[in-house]
Amino acid sequence: MKTHYLSKAKAFPLQIVLIVPFLIQIFAAVSLVGYLSFKNGHRAVNDLAEQVINRTSDVVDEHLKSYLSIPQTLNQLNADAIRRGILDVGDRQTIGKYFWDQMQTYDLTYIGIGLTTGEGLGVARYDGKTITIDDWTAKFPNNTSTYATDNQGNRTQINTQWTWNNFTEPWYTQPIAAGKPIWAKIVTANLPTGPFISASASRPIYDSQNRLLGMIATDIHLLKLSHFLRSLNISQSGQVFLLERDGTLIASSGTEKPFVVVNQEIRRLHAINSSNPIIQNVARHFQTSGFGSINQDTDFKLEMEGKRHFVHVLPWRDKYGLDWLMVVSVPENAFMAQINANTRTTIALCFGALVVASVMGVFTSHWIVRPILRLNWASEAMASGNLNQTVETSGIRELNTLSNSFNHMAGQLHESFTALEKSKEELEERVDERTTELKNTLGELQRTQSQIVQSEKMSSLGQLVAGVAHEINNPVNFIHGNLAHVQEYTQDLLALMQLYQQYNSYPAAEIQRFAEDIDLEFLQEDLPKMLSSMRVGTDRIRQIVLSLRNFSRIDEAEFKRVDIHEGIDSTLMILQHRLKAKPEQPEIEVIKDYGTVPLVECYAGQLNQVFMNILVNAIDALEENNTKLTYQEIKENPSQIKIRTSVVNLMWLEVAIADNGVGISQEFQQRIFDPFFTTKPVGKGTGMGMSISYQIVTEKHGGKLECFSTPGKGTEFIIQIPLGLTNG
């Protein structure tokens, strides 16, 4: 209750609120307006003049930096293109179209090159609109032809022919002498299209062996600077102009041009000879010390015909040798209108105070009604759903209590809805988290399912291979073991036959006919050879069976020490049918570079699976590459698979398998170990081989499997596993 009482005591009675503001506003309005008008009148002129001059200087400076940087930047780009061989200075047709395109893009007057041979080419916009091409040779006279162009930059007809020698022109000689990009001397000419005055950005050009070819130049018409300065419109009688250090006029915001025509000859105009009184008086001001002495911003005032002018002179330079002066002049009387306006405002406010006093009753009632209106607007906003509403407390006692009650009610509603929104957001976040977990679980389940399927396939394949090898091994061993006895018995029988022939030179006629029918001599000679061939064949079958058993490892424990070379050789034996020569392509050459490697603790069957996947991919890549080549081309550059084994840092086994096939792009290399990703055609690969191989090497053996490939040159897979592992 005490706090509520104090809050009421701070408000004013309604009667005081209605009476006191009238008296205060009349007195304060007249006094304040008069005082401000008196003080501001003294500061207005200097402040406004300084602001206008600084703003104008900044605008001109930014324009010069932007506009004058284009020619030098364009020269550098073109010179770099010539040095790199992108542009051939000998192909003037192409260079002409290239410069023509640049003229379409940039607001320039001329782009051209002059060569050390005396030849050259330029693209010009002399009249500011039409683009022509100047092409000249080193043979005088009339060595230059000016061509009209169509809307594609093609030469259509010769407009005129004239004599031109770039060795005598400043835009050629000056950059060549300087040996660096510069701004050449401003040149003028009275052309058929009108007076021409330009600044030339020039740069020497070189070939890739840093031999001088000539120079390249880009010109800007200085009258365009005058057009820009006139567009500033800083005041009715203000002036902006640019000078060279010798006082020669470059551009101005006035109607006067920076040159005069005398006997059809263009002559530069000096500031001291200008018909513009402001330019002329500024030049006279510096006549004694000279413009060359100005090294920093200079401000001064000039008296002309009884009127004062604010003058600001600042040097303007760039890194390519430009050294100009920017002059901004603003008359003082241009700002006197502000002081007169302030005086009229003071008088108007004094009379207006009476009117204000008359209508103050209306404003006072509005002051009373405004808090009530704010309450109404806030209530409507809350009804529309915007609960974040507060009403400012009023200085009126009766309305203050109502505003406080409304704010308290609005705050409670806002807190309630904020808590509800927060609960909703937390629920949505939990739903999103659960959805993400389900997606991750589903992806992991799919990968696990694919791995199980692949593992089961390899396990079934291993059991099948082991079973077939076992079944083949028994009869082959039986045949192989009996071949030795058969060969011994055969040799005994043949020896016995020779004894019969030795001691019975004339056998019975029937025996002799039978010997001739069976070709006994050939039989005696070929039978030992046949037995030897059968022995070689059974040896080959036993080797294949051994390779199948080594590859499947079905008779070995999951984890043991093995000779890694046996696994590689067994895999190669199984793939021999794909490596050998075919009618359409020669044999794929396998180069083995086996190092001295101890027995390695590993999951032998799974590592054999890795070797199989990588070697099959290598053979596929070589066969894909060979389909694009003839038999002779393949023979000259044979397909190869290189297998290298070594020990790294005494702790790691490294197996590198490389081919010289089509290679893999950088984009595919980053995804080569992703599940279900394959570069093979549809139906030819599952996309799980390299993914499972990666897991076998990294997760099962704690090693690394990396892919290095260059498109068109081949691919290399490097496997690294520890020499010793601890099971589990």
C-alpha cells in the first residue's frame, strides 16, 4: 500500500497538465528559436562550405581512382595473355576482335599495341560512339588503314588510309624507355570526328622468354572527365577542375574545354589563360610559388569582384606516374541563402507561437487521449495474437494506474505463452533427434546386412572351393602316386621288348605284322614322353588344388601367422584365366617385387579376399582401357599389374598393387570406399567389394588402405597392416 501511494504522488493533477504547458511552450519556443538562429547563422557558412568541398573532393577522388584504374588493369590482363601465349601479336585479326570486345565492355577511347617491328593495331572510339579498327604495317607511306566494323567486330570496309609511325609517339617511346607501366604524355589531335585529347596508359609487352615485343596502350578521352565534373553540380557557381603540375588544364566542370583550336591545330590550355575567372585567379594565386610546390592539401580564400570564394587544392597521384592537382572552389554567397532562411524562420516562428498557443488546447486534449489510444491499440494487437505488448506509463495520475494494470496483465500472458512455445520447441527437438537416430540406425543396419551377405557369400565360396579342392586332390594324388610305378613298369616292358628284338632278329610273320600295325617303334619312343606329360599335368593339377586351399584357408584358424606371398600367389593362380593372352589382347603382365617379409599375424582368408577385390578391379580397368586400343597398340604399351611387398619401420607390412589402366577421377577417389558406390556399369558391380576390403584392413587388422590414382595413367592401392596383432 505504501508503494502504491508513492506511485500516485509522482503523477500530476489533470488541471495542471492542461494549463502549465501553454505558458511554457510559448516562452520556450520563441526564446529557443531566436537563440538557435543567432548561433547557427555564424557556423552555417563555414560548415556547409567545408562539407560541400570535402564531399566533392571525395567523389572526384573515388571517380578518378575507379576510372583511371581500368586502363592499367586492362593493360596488365592483355600483357599477361600475350606473355602466356593466349594472344598472338602476329594474329592481328584475332587481336582486333579481342580488343573490339573489350571496347564494348569498358568506357574507353582506344586500345592498341605497337610492336618493335613497326607494325601494330588499335581499336578506337574516336567519336565516342562508333568503333573502328586501325591496322598498320612498317612500310611507309599510307601504311595505316582504318576499318569500319559490324556488330560482331568484323572488318567491313576501309574508311581511310594514312601514315603512322609508332616509334615517334610518346605512348610508345615513353613506356619502352621506362621499362614499366606508366601514363604517357597527354596527346591531342584534330581528327575528322572532332578534337581529340587523351591520356594513355602504356605498358611494355614481352613474350614467354621475356623478350620485348613492343608496348600496349589504353586511352581515355579527357573530355569524359569534364563531363563527369559538370555532372556534380556542387553549386550554382562552384567549380572543380584538374591541372597538371605545369598549370596545364586537364578537365573542368565549366563549359570551357581544356584546349583551343588554332589554324586547325589543337593546343592545350594553361590555367592562367583560361576564360574562366575562377580558374584564372587560382592560377595567379600560385604564379609565384608554382603548382609544383603543392605537396599537401591546401585551403585558402580568394576575393573576386567583391565576393569571397573558398578554394581547396589537393595533389592527386597514382603508382603509374600521374601527378595532378584537384581544385574545388565554392563561393561564399552560395551559402548566404541559409542565413537568410534562418532569419525568415525566426520571424515565422515568433508569429507561429501565437497560433500554437491558440491550438494548444487541441494538443493538450490529444495528450490526454493518446495513452488511452495506446491501450486500445495494444489490446487489439493482443487479440490478433501479438502478445508482446507494453504501454508506456503516462504522467497523468488517472491513466497511470490503468497502464500499470494493463502491462502487468500483458506480462503474465506473454510469460504463459512463452513457456508454452518453449515446451513445443523442446518436443520438436526431441522428435528431430529421435528421427536422426532412426536414420543412422537404418543406415548402419543396411551396411551390416550387406557385409553379412558378402561375408556369407565369401564363406560359402571358400567352403565350395575347399570342398572341390579336397575332392580333386584325392584322385589326383592317386594318379600322381601310381604314375611313378607305371613309368617304372613301362620302362621294364620296353627294356624287355628291346631284349626280344636283340636276341630274336627274325620273329614270326604274325608278330612282325602286328608290330607294324601298332607302329612299335613310335610306341617305344612316344610312351615315355606321354607318361612324362601326364606327370607334368598331375603336378599342375596339384598346384592349382594347393592354391585353391591356400586362398580359401578353410582348414586354418581365423587368426594365425602366414606367408603373405602364398596368399597373393594363390589369388593370382585363381585369376590366371583372366591374365593370360586372348585373341583380342595380349597377356596382362604381372610384375612381382616381393621384399623380405616375415610371417604376418592376420586373418588370412579375409586378406585374400582383399587381394582378390583389388586385383579383379585392376584387371577390369585394364580390360576397359584395352577396348579402346588395337592389338598392336596394346602390345607396344603392354598392360601391367605391379605387386610390391615390403616392411615399413620394422613394424608394418606394406602391399602395393598398381595397374596402368584408365585411372580414377579425383571425385570418385573420395568415394571409392563408400558402401554401394561403384564406377562399373549397372549389373557388373555391387559397390561393396572395396567397402568391405576397407573394413577388413582398418577394423579387423588395424591398418590402412589408401587409393592413389591419376586419370589416364593408372591406379595404386597401398595396404598397410601391423606385422603382429593381438587377437581380440
